[in-house]
Amino acid sequence: MFACLFQSQTLLNQLREITGIQDLQVLQSALNVCLVQQHLSMYSGVDCLTYSCFYSRALEVSAEENAACMKRKRCEGSGESCSPADWIRQEDCPVGIRNVGNTCWFSAVIQSLFHLPVFRRLVLNYCLSERVLEKCKSHSDVSEFTHKLLDWLEDAFQLAANGNNPEDKQNNPMVQLFYGTFVAERLHEEKIVSNIEQFGQYPLQVNGFNNLDECLEGAMVEGEIELLHSDQTMSSGQERWFSKLPPVLTFELSRFEFNQSLGRPEKIHKKLEFPQVIYMDSKYLFIGEVKRLKDQLTVLQQKLEGYKNYGSGPAKYPLADMLQYVLEFATTKPTNVSPASVPMNPAAHTEPSSSDSSQTEPDDAGSSDGSGCPQTATQRTPIHKPFTQCRPPIEVPLQPAPHSVTEEELYFVRSCLQRWRAEVENTINELKASIDKVSQALEGMYSDNSLCQVPYRLHAVLVHEGQASAGHYWAYIYDHANKRWLKYNDVMVTESTWEELVRDSYGGMTNASAYCLMYINGKLPYLIAEDTDNETGQVLKGMDSLPSIMRCYVREDNRWFQQELREWEEQFCQAQREEAQVQTHTEKAFHEEYSRLYELSQEETTPQQDPRLQHVLVYFFQNQAPNRVIERTLLEQFADRNLSFDDRAISIMREARSKIRLIKPEDMDMDEYLQWHDDYSMFKTVFAYLLTGLEQYQNGKIREALNYLAHAHQDNSVLLRKGEKKGVDQSLIALYRRKCLKELNENAATLFKSPDENDVAEAVTIMNECIIPCMHLMVRDSVSQEDLDVIELIRSCWCSYLGQDMDDSVQEKLSEFLPRVLDCSAEMVVLKEPPKVRNSPHDLCSRLTAVMESIHSTSVVTVK
């Protein structure tokens, strides 16, 4: 059983990857239906299912589920129109396709093909005899959808074209429309091997290229080329060119690659440009001639480079210049003195002054030698000055020269170098001329109008947005009749522009880019021509362009649609009446609740009852909150799902929620709204601290009671600074805070006098954690006389210990906290945080009544 479950789950995962449908319930429902039709035990893996059977059933199941909840979604504001009348197609405006579960890729492909009139005619007029239909065989091969769709269509039309001979595809209209051929040549064992292959979608690599032209050129002569319909690659040295182009030419842009280091597929987001019109005949039908010219140009440029950069070492120089330099060296006046034998005497290099020197005339070395090559070496004869030079200078040539050269040698070297240099210069000029000639010829291949006779115009661009693992698909399709681009995005069809198409399709800027380009032959008008009436010649529109069987189907569907429209109008009218009743009930409920709470806010506060605890709006009314805050708070109350206990309450809840959604940001300051609710929350917390403190006091837990009352007094002071009705009567809190402080101090004093060290330590803890922090808070607030009296009483109590005889350790502890008792302004006050308390309004109301009755029954509380 576990193996079966594992196999089923594996199959679902495979189907989810294939179809793109992520909803496992939809996949499971479709799988169950398909398994009834085809036994799972006969096959293994995904191949057990007919792909078309599964996918069509998946669409049906998803559509059924969508239909079941469509009414509810529409009424809850799904963003689509509620009225079926709004679904009526407008004249000359195409419609989209509903996404029934990650099927946007399906819609993009189908829309691109459907809006090609020649394809639409073929499919709508397709007819197959029963005899041939019985011979159909179901196929199970799972592959990329567009390839699969073309395969299905090819198989279907092959039966209609020539059912007896499946191999003969010459008359198959799908093959004639979408399939072309290319020639592949490669060198094998020093022989050229040529193959003719058929293609439907032609794959093009994106990496390494900037535009469609570069992609095509790379695909023609790439060293390694991906084989069509397989994962293998061809060996290097192969060349391709198109031998026959289909009327509809589709390029598949390979924008996905597998990252070996990360172990996952990734999308290539680089920019790739493509034109609206491309002339395939000028470049790619003559790719052999273009390749020959390019190879010839490469050879010529390599030869020219050899003359410009000559040499066997790392340094390269122009060969003509090198020959000229050798000629200049050979014709320089020779000398019998070696430059290495010249003594290094600084004085010998001293330039003579202008008055003591004169420039000699150039000798024969600087004159023309009759060869046409002027001699650049000129030598000076310095004046001998016996008083400034220790020895006469030796003649040294100013640049390198041969030590000796005969006239015969000079004549031979000069004639050879001059001839070689002339030959090099002539060869360079000839190479440059040849390069210009080939470049012009190559450019002419691209620009010659005689080779640009077959324009392929862009018909559709299929776009993917997202990453390799997930994303969304839509299509841009050219409306040939109205000369405009339309964007097909599921059910949405909107008019677009070329600029928007470029922004979404080129890539490089966002994670959206084209993955498929569909071009059509501009010389074949029948590809985009609509059907016309045989008698009048008028273009057939709407239902008139459909086959008779399809017209009957559409008429029946329209009849059902009209019936649905009437039913919807009746339901709409009924819903309007019900909605009016709901609004009436809602307004009545709002008014009654508003009036009740307002009247409650007018009641006077008593020691046993405080109406503010019963509802937040009573608190708001008494503190004169803005109307916008009161109204939204009341709406939030009715929008609470927990209060919707019957149908009437549920309808009121929905109405309240809709009213809340209508409140615009400029109509409500949410910071102000939240501040009012924060104040009420603090008000309830103050009340909870007060009641808990009183309850602890009555139970004899004086230490805990003081902590709660101190926090209540501190938070209540903050509220009272905002308004008189924002907080609680401070006098009651102050009274019992004094009572607790006084009794707790007496307990601490008693413990401090105990001979037990633990009692003394407990007394010190009470003083440090409870009494002293509370005294400091009392002094820093607007302290009353009663509070001052209690503080002075505590100080007097502990000062009285100074004159008493006590242990040194006890005396030390007294000296540590007594200064803090006497001076309440020298330190930061930190109260111990009390435990969490219950502060629900109803609980606080009952506790207030019980506590106050208990207080009044034991003693009379005098509020000072």
C-alpha cells in the first residue's frame, strides 16, 4: 500500500511539473478520471496517461471548481464584473482566456496561433471521416507544449491529407505552414557531409548575443550547436543555412540554463533586441556565400596583421619600417673606432660656448647617396681647446654605424633593402584594397535590395515574467486588420504599443523577457487574410466566418448565455431588495447601539459603578472624542465575526465591513484613532491595578497591594493630564496607597528590630524594593499634605534608630538605606513590574461593585 501511495504522489509531482497546475486537488481529480479510462497497471510513470486526455480533464475539473465558487467570488469583489452583460464581447475587440490553474502559458500559445487567420481557418474547418478516425492511435510522449501542440496538429492533418501514407507529408497543411528545412554541413574524415533537417520551432541561444541577427549568425556557424528536439550537441566545425523557410517562422529563445554549482535551473535575464521586420533571404538563405566572404576577410586581415606586426619575439614592429631602419644603418658613414674604446671623460662632453665653437658643414655621410634615401646622420667637428681639455677628443658617430663597409657591399645591401621595402609596401596596399573590396561585398549582401525580397514580419511575442522555477506568461499579438499591438494577459486584452512590448520583451531591465518570437512571411497575404463571401467579396465577420457546425454551437451557447443573463437580472433585483433590507437593518442597529451607549455615558459615576467600564464608546463620549473615531469604532464592533451569531448579524457584519473599506486614508487619521484606543486600554489597566490592589489589601497582602496601587497611581497621572474623564479618581488610589505604605513600613520596622538576621534582611528588602521607590514617586508628583505626613512619619520612624544601641552589621544596613529615605531626589525610580491582571470590561464592572461594597461594609471611606 505504501508503494502505491508513493507511486501516486510521484505521478502527481510529475504532472504538476509538466502542466504547471500547482493545485494538487485539481490534479488528483483529473488523475482519478483518467485512471478509470486507462488502467495504471499496464504502464509505468507518466507514460500511462494520454497527455491530451489528462490535460483536458484537468481543465474541466478546474473550470467546474471555478464555476461552483464563481458567484461567491463575484459578490465578494474579486475584481471582475458581477454582471454577465459585461462579458459580452465588444465589436472588433478580442477576448482573453481564463486562467484555470497556472495555465497562462497555455493561453499565450493558443492566442498567438488563434489570431493567425490562416491557422484559425485550418482548425475550424478541419474534418475527418469516421473511417479514418477509427484508425487514430493515441500517443503518450510528454514534451514542451508548443512542440507537442504542433505534433498533435501535424498528426491530425496528416490523417486528413493522406491517411494511407503517413510518411508523405507534402500535402499536410500544418507542415506546409509551420515547418521548414535547413542544410547542415560538417567535415568528416576530410569529406564534407551534408544533411537536410526539418524544423518547427528553431532554438536560439541568448547568452553571448545582443540581438536576433547575432543569435541567428551564431546558430549558423557555432562551433557547438544544439540539436533540434534533443539534449545533444553537434561537434565543432559544422555550418548551417536555411534551405526552405516556413510561412510562419517561430524562434524559441533559450533563456533557461542549468547552474552546475547551485544545482538548479536559472533564467537568463540579459537584454536581447529583435526587430519588427527581418529579411531572412538576404542573410540566412545565402549564408554559404556570406560565410565564404567572412572566411576570406579573416585570412586577408591575418596577412595584413603579419606585415604590420612583424617579429618572432615578444616585440612586434612594422616590416616596412624595419627594412628602412636597416637601410639607414647600412648607409651611415663607417668608422674604425669601436664605441666601447672611447674613454669616459666628462669634460669631453662639455658643449663649447657659442663664441668658441663653430658648426662644420655636413660631410658626405649626410648628403644624398643617389639612391633616393637621404642620410640622416650628420657629424660635428669640435674645436680643440688645450687649456680646458686634458687630451684631444676622438671622433665618435652620433648613431650606430657599420665599422667598415665596402662599396660593393653597400651597393648590394642598398639594392636588396630598397627592393624588399617596395615589395612590402605594394603587398600591404594590395591587402588593404582586397579587404575593402570583400567588406563592401559582404555589406552589399546585407543591404542589397535585390537580396531583401522576403520580409518576415513579427506576429506575436510570448513573454515570461519570473524565475526559472515559477512565473507568469502573456503574449503580445499584432492586430493586422487594425494595425495595432494587443496584449493578451489571461482574461485581460488591452491595446498596447511597440514601446511597451520592447520594455517587457527585450529583457535586461526586469525579470520579464521574450521566450518565443513568431514571424510571418510578409509576401503571403493569405496568412492574415480574413474569409470573404464568395458572391459579394465582403469580409465575413463574427459568426458568418464560422463553419456551419461551429455556428450552431455558438448560437446554442449564446442562447444559454441570454438565459443566464435573464436569471442574473432577476437575482440581481432580488439581491438589491435584500441589500436594501440589510442596509435598513444595519442603519437601525447602528442607531440603536449608538443611542444606547450615548445614554449610558450620561449616567453619573458612583463608587460602585463606572459606566466607562461597560464600553469603549462610553469612554469616548465622556471625553468628547471626534465623531470619526466614534463612528469607526462602532463599525469595527459590528464587523467583528465573533458577534455574528445569526443571518441578520452576518449581513450586518458584511455591511459594516464594506463601510470600513469605503473609509479613505484622508478621511481618517489612524494615529489619532489608535491613540484613543490606547488611552482606553490604559484606563482599563489602571482600574485593574486599583481593584487588584484593593483586593490584595483586604486579604492582608500589603506588599503586593502597594505595588499595584503605585503603578495605578503613576499610569492614572498620565491619563489625567490628558483630561479629567480620561482616568480614575486619584484620591481613592492615594488613600489606599498611604494605608499600604504606612502599614508596610510598620512591618519593616518591626522586622528590623528582630534579632534574627533573616528578618533584618527582609526589612531591608521591603525598604529598597517597595517603600523607598514609592516615597520617591510621591515626592516627585504633586504631593498632597496627607502624603507628606506619611512620608515624614516614615522618616521619623527610621531616624529614631540612630540613637539606639545595635549591632555593627545592622547599623551598617541602616546607614545604607537611611539617606535614600531622607533624600528622595537623588536616584532614578524603578518600580517592580506587577503580575499581569485581568482587565475585561465586564469583569472589571463586577469586581468594582464587589470591592466597593466590601470596603463600605468594613469601614467608611473618606475621600480627601
